[in-house]
Amino acid sequence: MSAEQVEPQGALTGLRVVELTSEPASFAGKLLADMGAEVIVVEPPAGSILRARPPFLGDVMGRERSLVWWHYNTSKLGVTLDLDLHEDRQRFRTLVESADVLIEAEPPRRLARLDLDYPHLRERKPDLVMVSITPFGRNDPQSEQASTDLTVLAAGGPVWSCGYDDHSLPPIRGWGNQGYNIASLYAVMGALIAILVRDERGIGQHVDVSMHAAANVTTEQATYTWLLVQQIVQRQTGRHAEAQRSLPTQALCSDGRWVNTGVPPRVRKEFVAVHDWLRELGLLEEFTDSVLLELGMERERLDLSKLGDDVEVQAIFAAGREAMMLIASKLPSYEFFQGAHARGMPVAIIYSPEEVFEDSHFRARGFQTPVEHPELGQTFLYPGAPIRFEGSPWRIRARAPLLGEHNEVVFGRRVGS
């Protein structure tokens, strides 16, 4: 490959991270690894608990076949250590001394009992950045208790806001380890800020991530509505949970697919666009509130702060919503989607996960990422980068490691046996 063809390095190339394998921290390690950091995931000899998580390739259980393990451990090196053994604890300490960041989600007392907690590691590496992810923070006794992604989301608040207008139905937990992933995002942000401080001042620090707190501040306006005005938001079908019920946003298109009509017109050009769209489709006469759209066209913008007490603002806003619902009902879903976006209106087709993955927009952005599995003689398509960097690309560099795959490389060449 010529110099002109050399691929640019990731944004975090040169950063070394040690990750003690766990469900809550695995996404943090993946984010750092796919952005170029050398992430070494440390598993017990029997393997990470993630290796036992379904689904499995071909529905055949096996520690190298878990798609959960595959997804969360791309671009990482993998080693095994038994931290209950003295010699392996020594290997772990030496490995951490060679690293910039340690990420872990162990019960706090366990690391303290093994002399592997931050105060012990800091003695040997003062500039270490250690990131801990626990249910309620390192100093809360509840963090020693069992916790799951469901309990994180339920206790933290997001579950309260997720569900349907019909409150006889229970709330809905978002799938896909969202509680753990939220905590991992805060862990990554904390780690990168701590690295900047270390590079400027030469000192490390301990970043303490509470999964409960991370979930609680990721509830849109739910927590803040209570803190500011002591009002409780109510979950709604396909739209923001709010203290006051809002108008429905989902419409059934002519092809039998559902869409979310998004945010209705709020400024003059949007009211003009929707009015013109109705006329193009021959729907102006059918839409009985067209006069309200014309009132919206006379204003520079709607003052949404008056929605609660200004009857005219309420009527104009509702008319914009109903106009979008009518248009959606008359068109196939993709035609509605394209037409709305061409007019500057944010709407979305309600896709299943596999449909999202095959969407032409995602394909055009290169979201589908081929990852080779040489041990299987196959290449699989993975979900790729949610963010595109021009000069320092985020990319999957390798499939997840096999159990202990890099023991010899890491402990032989870099650390010593």
C-alpha cells in the first residue's frame, strides 16, 4: 500500500485501555476501541458472562458464538486472568501500569479486597485514569447489591416515560441494554475529560459513574419537570412524555405502514410548505381547517410558550398536526417520508430493527460494516459508526477476540510472563 493509500488513524490511536469485562462497561470499551484506542478486555479463564448471552450464531450455543459478545467487543484484544490468584493479580497490576485508562464495573468491595482498587493502583501509577461503573456510585452500599439493565432503567426513570397512551398497559422497557449503554456513554465522556486533565496536569483521577444517576438525567424533561414544577410526565404513544397530553403523531399510510409525523409546522415557511402540499395533492377542500394553516402562514413563528393558554395558538398548532396526519394517510409511507423531508419537515417511517439496517440512507452512509471472522471462514455485516469523522475515522478494526486469544501477545511481548 502506498503512502497515499494509508488509512488515517482513529481519534484515540495511541491510547491504551484495560477493561475488566462486564455487561455495564462493555459498550464503553467498544466505543473507545472502535475510535482507535488499544483496548485489552480481561476475562476470567472461563470467559465473560457476555459469552453466554443469546442470541447465538445459527441458534447454536457456544462461547465463541454469542452475537452479544461479538457486538460489544469489536476491535479489542482479549486476555484471561484469574484475579483470585496472586500471580494473575500481579500480571493485572503490571498491565494496568502500561495503560492510560482502566474501566471496570466490579462490586467496589471486591477490588478493595484484592488490593486492586484505585488507591492501590494509584500508588504504582499516579497518572492512571480509572473509570468505575456501579449501580448507585462507589460510596453507596446499594452498589454491592445485584442490579440489571431493567432495574437501572426502572429505578432511574426512563421506563416511566416509555409506553402508550393507554395507561392500563404497563410501561415498556427499551430493549438492547439501554441502561448499561447510557452509563457507558457517560463513562467514555468522563474518561476522555480525565485524559485531557492528565495530559495538562500530569495527574490521574477516579471517574465514578452511577448507572442510576446516568439514567435519571437521560429522561428528557421528566426529572426536570418534577424538580422545577413538581409535575409528573405521562407516557404517550410515539411521542415525548409530558405533563399535559399532546396530540397523536402516528399515522397509518396508504400502504398499511405506520409513520411518525414528527414536529408539526411552527414557522411561516413550514405552514406554507404544508399548505402547498395539500393543494398539490388535491386535499385542500377535504382539509376543513385550511384557514388555520393560513393564519399560521401570516405569523413569523408560533409562540409555543402560549400553547397552554392561547386558544388561537392551540388551534393553529393542532391544524398543522392534522394536516400532516391527513397527508400521511393518503400516501405510501416512503413517498410521505421523502416528500416531508424535501419540504424541511422531520418525519420517520416506523421500522423494525432489520429494516433500519437495510435502509438506503444507512447503506449510503456505510453503516453496514463487513467484519471478517477467519476462524469461521465467513464475513458478517455489523452495525457500524453512528458518527463520521473525516480525518480520524471510527471503524471496526477486528472481530471480538476469542477466549484468551491475545494472552501470548500481551503478556509475552508487552508485559512479561
